[in-house]
Amino acid sequence: MNLYVIYPEITVLVLALALIIIDLLLPSEETRRPLGYITILVLSILAISLFWQYHLTISAYFYQGLFYYDNYAIFFKQLFLLAVILTVLFSLQYIDTMKYSSEFYSMILFALTGMMILASANDFLTFFIGLELMTISFYALSGFGLTNKKSSEAAIKYLIIGSLSTAVTLYGISLIYGTAHSFDFAVVCKNPEFFSALGIAGMMMITAGIFFKMSIIPFHMWAPDTYEGAPVPVTGLLAMGSKAAAIAVFMRILFEAFFPAADYFMPVLAVFSAICMIGGNIAAMKQKNIKRMLAYSSIAQAGYMMVGICAASPQGLKGVLFYAFLYVLANTGAFAVVTVVALEKKGTDYEQFTALSQSAPVLAMVMSVSLLSMAGIPPTAGFAGKLYLFMAVVEHGYLWLAFVGFIMSMLSVYYYLKVVRVMYTGKSDGSTITISGAVRAAVLISMTATVVFGVWPQYLSMLTDFAAITFLR
Amino acid sequence: MSYFAKIFILLIAATIFPIMAMIVPLIIQPRQPNKEKNSQYECGVDTVGRNIIRYRISYFLYAIIFVVFDVETIFLFPWAVKFNDLGLFALVEMFIFAGILAIGLAYAWKKGALTWK
């Protein structure tokens, strides 16, 4: 029993419980801002300490293979930590306006624990526990706007459809256990009985459950409504954390548990990915609300990341990791701006963004850079990410998929630039938005990183190479 | 496969039995309807008003807090039975587990979930 392997999870969990205790001890009229600072500090130290955990060959198991700790898992853990740190950083002010702000921090940390467990899951039971820990925390988080009807609607919708998908996943796991007589990924893939009709039905059900979390198109119906209604920081975390965690565990399941069937999976995934890119981008064009637009754009982004999975090579995986990372950066930039605007103007429609360049030039600039990165325009990191993804998939022979990706990226520029046009034209009402230091720090970190990784992708790509190659041995 | 065949037989039996329990009385019962017999709650009190009413949310809070203790008991039983074999590690583990639940209870208490408003 080497507990050392799960120290990131233990740290986050202890932090979450400590926040609850501190909240109980603090007088109720006191501000809860220090809890946010503690969260950021502890998570930052944890994220940096994980850099020393990368190893060339050694991978550690915890508790008889239930939990796997390799470079791939460490990379994703850092990614989730970064997403949560930046989200908390830009939403400190937003969280202060909530009634239960300390619970909000704790719930975010519980969701983070779930994501980190998912990244390390090496067994269908661990996978299920991580998935549920993450999702149940997100049900509660999306309903945190207690006075807002839309927030309740978002939470209820997410809860009902989420429970359904959980049930489907669980049913799939039970079918796989029935045929392969094990939960362990490494054991499951070696059992020849696994490829019976029942086993394949189980694989499909698990895949459908994960696709729901990734909001791949036939399973995406909850996403726009939930994204619109949930508090803005939660929307940001749903789009980055929840999605990246689902992708992390999906790749692990696909290339370990379903590995003998992976070749049959690829054409199916390619079709899903194409549907996602086409549907997400076209639906995003006619949205009037920025959060809804970002929801549809995140569906399209999930499609781009699936392109890398279709390649089924270390290059493709590396592309996915790279893209997931810079998607987190671009998303924090965009959602930080949306958070500030939602607080100041009480809304997230396009009108609220009119002439943002005059009331808050920094925010308008960050928003533009983030959106251009999502669209994949060269000086930003989005370009490098898409380059890796499409190069990998073309090498694997899916030329048509790369073409769909190219065309859809071009179309996506239209609706991303529509936001930029709204921000830089129009009449200002003369008001200026004051930006707190924390928000300024978050947006500047995300923008700088987006540009730096766009111009010098090799620094990040070294890390992703490392994670991808040790994963696909 | 024989292992699952047993479950399948159980499934069929479980489906047939309630259906039979409904069909057989239909065939053999004597029919003598009267007003009292046709009322919805023959053996209870007649309902008053609509059935859709608001329940106090406090009921649910109590129920949830009760579940916390339920789960704790479920884990404590097997632990207590095997306590001698498990040793110090399990003792510490169980204290951590109970501690987390205690934090939950303390939270509910402080936030006023236990007071009937």
C-alpha cells in the first residue's frame, strides 16, 4: 500500500474538508475571500510539485491495480489543477456575491478530486467512482445560483440526463463484468470472451456514457442549456475540466481495456468527430448568448480532440494532450471575461459585450486572443494544436476528416470574430469596468501562455510527448 | 452460462407470478360490487383536498442526515467483526472515515439543518 501515489487526491480532499471546517469556525458575516487564496496557494504548490513526479519508466499502482499513476495521469492532473486554479483566481469576486461561497470552493475541490481520480483510473470501479464524484459535484455546482431560475433549470436538466447516462454506463460495466469476469482494464482486454455480443454492447454503453460527459453530438442536448444557466465559473470548469477528464479516461479505456477492438472503433469515432465539428460550429453561429455560443464551440472543440484519438498513434495522443492544455488556457481567458461582464452588466448576451474595448481594453484583448486561439489562427497556440492533431490523423489515413476539420475551423472564425466585432465597434455608454488584480492575473497568465505556446510550442510539446509516449507503449 | 440461466429462470418466475396473481382472482372471484367497496380507500380514511401539496424541506434534510449515519453503520459492522485481523491501519482508517462524517454532521448542525424552522 503506497499511499504516496495518491497524495494529490488526498491533498485536495483534505483541503476541501479544511475549508468546510474553517467556514464553520469563521463568523458568518466575515468575507470568505481568504478561503479562495488558500485554495489557490495549496493547489499551485501541488501542481508544481507534480513536475517532480514525471519518470521515464517507472509507473506505480495503488491498491492492486485499481489506480495507475503514470506520466499521462500526472499530465492530466496538472491540467485539471491549472484549470481550477485559474478559475478560482478569476472568479473570486463572483463567488463573493454568492450566498454559500465557501461551499462553492469545497464543491469545486470535490469535483477536482473526481477528475484526478478519473485521470488515474485503471479499473472500471475506480472509473465509476471518479466519474460520479465529479458529476455529482457538478450537479450541485450548476445549481449554485440559488436566486436564478435558469440556474435551477440547468442543474435539474443536468441531473436528469446525467443520471440516465450514469445508468447506461453502469449497465455497460455490468455487461463487461459479466463477459470478462473482471473490472481491471489490463485483465479485461485479455479475455477472449469479451468480444461476444454482450461485451460489445457493454463497450458501446460505456462509450455512450463517456460521450455524454464529453458532449459529443448525439449526446450533447444538455450542454447548451446547462452551460447557459450555470454560474459562469462553473460553465468554464464544465467546458474544460469535465470534458478533459472524460477525454482522459476515454483514451485510457479505449487503448487499454478495449485495445483489441480499438481498430474497429476508429471509423466510428471519426464519424462522431466529423458530426461534432460540423454540428457544433454551425449551431454556434446563430447563438445570441455568449455562454451558449461557447457551449456549442466546446462541442466543436471536443470534435477536434476526437480527431487526435482517431489517429491512435503517439502523435495523435500528443495532439490531444496539447490541444486539451491550450483549450484550458483559451477557455480561462474567455470565461474570465464573461465572468466580469456577467457581474458588471448582469447578462452575457452579445449586447452586453458592445464596446467592451472602450470600457475594459484588457478584457477585450484577452477575449480576442482566446477566441482566435480556439479558432486556430497562427500566432496563438490553437494553431499549433490543430496542426499536431490534423498532421497525426492525415498520417493515419483519415484525409477526409482533416479536410472537415480545416473547413470547419475556417467557418468557426466567423462566429468567433463576431464577438470581436461587437467588442471593438458600437457606442460605449461611457462606463468603465474596474478589473481586480486577481482577474487581471488570471487573464494575463492565460493570454501570455496562449501566445508563448503558439510561438514556441516545443516547450509544451516536450511534456506532452513524454506523457503520450509512455502511455502508448 | 448455467450460472446466468438460473437468474433467467428467476426472472421469468418473478414475471409470471404477479401476473398470475392478478389473472386467477379475475377468474374465480365472486362479483358483488357496492358503493363502499368501490371507494378508493375501502379500509382507510377518505382523502381531503389535492394530493399535490408542499412538504417541508426539513423532512428531506433529516432524511439525508439519517443516511449519513446509515452508511457509517454499514461500514462499521464488517470492520468491527474483522477488527482483530485488520490491525492498526484499519483503526486509523475508520477514524478518518468517521471524522469525515463528523465534519458533515457538524456542518449540517452549524448551518441549522437540525432546527425545525
